[in-house]
Amino acid sequence: MSKIKIEPGVEEVHEIPQDIKDVLVSNADVLEKWNAITPLARNEWICWTTIVKKAETRAEHIERLQEDLLAGKKRPCCWPGCPHRRESAKKYFKNF
């Protein structure tokens, strides 16, 4: 059995949560697209998925992550960027 390689995001900022890992491992096409984007792009997906408050919204984001990656998108649409690494993005989030 071969080991599945999941490329990380910007490790100093975000680790890949288990629910995203589960999706990547379960779909080889999504994993291939994930591994092909840059660490900063992966970081944006991780942050976009995990920053939400409700479990239902997070599930929707994980579903859209899969769909968008398969459609060739490299980053979440209409996302101001990760507020954990971009000072200018913090103004869009109440908790920062």
C-alpha cells in the first residue's frame, strides 16, 4: 500500500485539519489538485474552511473546496485573504 502525500499549507500559520485531510484522502482527483496549488493557496483554503463558526457552514465550505478545486480554481472566491497572515484582511473579520 502506498503512502498518500498531502502537501501542507503555510505551516507557521495553519495545519490541515482532519476533516480536510479526510476529504483529500477519499478523493484522488481532489488530492491531486490540492497538491498542485501553492502552499499559500492551500493556506487560504484551510483558513476559509476553518474560520467559520457553524459546523453546517464548515461542511458547506468543505464541499465547495472539493467542487472548486475540481473546477480548476486555486483559491476561495470572494475571500479577502487569511487574516492570520495578512494584516489588511483583518478588517473584514469581527474577531480580529
